[in-house]
Amino acid sequence: MIDDRTAGVSPAGEWAAPGDGSPGGLARDWAALAGASPAALALGAELIARWSEPHRRYHTRAHLAAVLTAIDRLTSPAGELGGEPSGGPAEEPRGGPAEGPGGGPAEGPGGEPGGGPAGEMGGGSAGGLGGVMGAAGDPVVVRLAAWFHDAIYDGRAGWDEERSAHLALARLPGCGVPAGRVTEVARLVRLTAAHDTLGPGDRNGAVLCDADLAVLASPGYGDYTRAIRQEYAHVPDADFAAGRSAVLRRLLATPSLYRTSRARGLWEERARANMTQELARLRALAAAQPARDEPPQQLS
């Protein structure tokens, strides 16, 4: 079944490191989600290869694993919207047995919610998808979107997400994913270009965006910012500081960084502190640079 383990955050709300995003672990995770058909396995291999590209420094397999872990946390029964943090330990490592949502072998995400073994959203054991419907409207779609959300990454904000959405539109039908789900995956991928554009009641979008931004609360935030800087090594310091500062100010200006109550309770305070400290450092860097007339490059 799809991994609904509660790893990711400790009872005290502390960050717990996700799996390392090894190719083997991710391959098992993909097979549990999309099935073991030749088309699905080929797509999984393609996606893992994309996430393994050598030019990536932050948007790597480890980032993908972290987002998937955060989705697990937010869609677990204890992590439903409005739920309180729970202290359950990890039930199994990422990439466990490839089972379908009802407990049998995974056959792929085809079928609408409540449909066949590959795409059913209800039924199964209490720990399966039937117990997590309060968080995301369709957790299968959210997990598929996580796999695609940075599948194409060249450091071009907005353009990367659009190309990744088109990749999902082109590849998922060949794996038997219904048209409605494919369209929703593409929509969710596009949402990650600007996390502050979610509409009210968008449960799928809230879970994906919260999971994607969970790193903002990490005690390894400094490593994250350094990796981001490495991905934009071609951008001069002054331009990077201006562009990154604009992103941080935009996010900090929102009433809440996170849309699900569980994510807000676990990560909001620490994330805002991390981002505020980074913004102060960037302002100091910008103040030390000569003035420029050109607008800053948009960064993600």
C-alpha cells in the first residue's frame, strides 16, 4: 500500500530526517504508488534519473524523498487537517513492500477514488488511504504530483514547473492514470511555482505545498540555503540576494506559510524564524554590494 507511516516529525514537533532518497528506495516507493507494469517501471526509472541529474544541489532525490515523507505525515490519520501532532514512530522505511491501497499488489494508480485495486481511495486497512481522506482529497494524486513537481529543473522559476506539468500530461496516461487525475497532477505541479496562490478549499494543493515548504522549518536550513545558492551559482551575489529576498518577503507576508493546521502547528514558528534570519543575512549582503539598476532575477 502507499506508505502512510508517520515518520517526519517527532512528538515534540522536531524535524526527523527523511530517507536518503536512494534510487532503490525511490523505485520501491514509485512501484507502490504507480504499479509494476512495464510502462510504470519505465516512467519511474526516468523520473529517478531526472531527480539524479548532476547539476542539482537541492532539488535532488533527497528533496523528493523529503516531500514524500512530509506528505505521508500530513495525510496520516493523526495528521488530518485539524489534527494534533502524534508521536507514532516510523512503521516501515520508505520504499517498503509494493502493495496496493487495499493491501494487495500495486497495479498502478488507474481508476477513480473507490475504484479498482490500483486507484481505490477507500477500503483497505485502517492504516491505508481510507483513513486519510480528511487531509488531501486524493492522496494518490498528491504523491504523483510530488514525483513530478521538480522533475524538470533548470533553475528557471515558473518555466521549470510548466515543463514538469507537461511531462506529467505526456507520461501518466501511458501508465493508465485516468484523464481527470492526470489533469489534477499537472495543476498541482504548477501550484508549486508560487506557493501563495492556493485557492480556499484546495486540499490537494494545501498538502503538496505544505510538504514542499516543510524544509523551511528544518534545523538543517543553512544546508538548504547553501544548496539553493549552488544551484544559482551563475547568478551574481547581488542579484541572488535581491531575488531570494523577494521570495522570502512574499512568503513572510502571507498570513500563514502553511495551509494545513497540522503543518502550521509543527512548522510555522520555526520556518518564519529561519526565513527571517536568512532575510537579514541577505539584506546585509545586498548592502555591501554596489547599487544596480537591473531588476533582480526571479528565484524559487
